[in-house]
Amino acid sequence: MKNYRITVNGTAYDVQVEELGEAAAPAAAVPAAAAPAAAKPSAPAGAVGNISVKAPMPGTVVNVVVTVGQAVKAGADLVFIEAMKMETPVKAPKDGTVATIEVSKGEAVDSGKVLVTLN
């Protein structure tokens, strides 16, 4: 699968394209906004963390390297965001346990979007 951002009449769409063999029939393109969102792993209801880790800049999530319930140390990589062809790690501000993961790989995020919460 390859991720692409396509802009049509000023509206940006994030799409995933799967390369198929020559014998496969082409599939209709669907804007990412209209596609059902993948379930985001999260902690049980009411267990949102008290430390919000936010995106430092707008970009695309290229990797989520933690899981819910995982213990992390201050400075540990949580998520990688690509902006202007550079991958930037988003790190844990302090020791804690991952309570929720609010984004998924390939998702476009704005600056200030909550990526992960920690307890």
C-alpha cells in the first residue's frame, strides 16, 4: 500500500493505493474522508491519560511505535510524523504508561492534535 495526498479544487484527500497484478480490474477511488476509519486502539472507557502528547507541527503519521498499556520513559519515541520530507519523532515528555493512541499510520494531523495520552 502506498499513501498519497491528492488535492482536488482546493480540498485535500488522503488515499491509499494498492498495486495489483496486471490481471486485476481497477478499483474505484474513494476519498479517505469517505472511507470508514480504522479502529484506534484505546484504553477502557474513562481511562484517558492525564498527559496529552500533541503534534508539534502539521504532517502525516508515518509510524506509531507504542501500544496501549506500554510503559515509556521520558524521551522515548512515541510517534513519527513526516513533514516536508523529514521524519520527526514525537517523544514522551515524562515517564508514564500509554493510555490511548489517538492517531493511526497514514493519518494527516494538524499542529496541536493529540497523538497519545499517558498516565
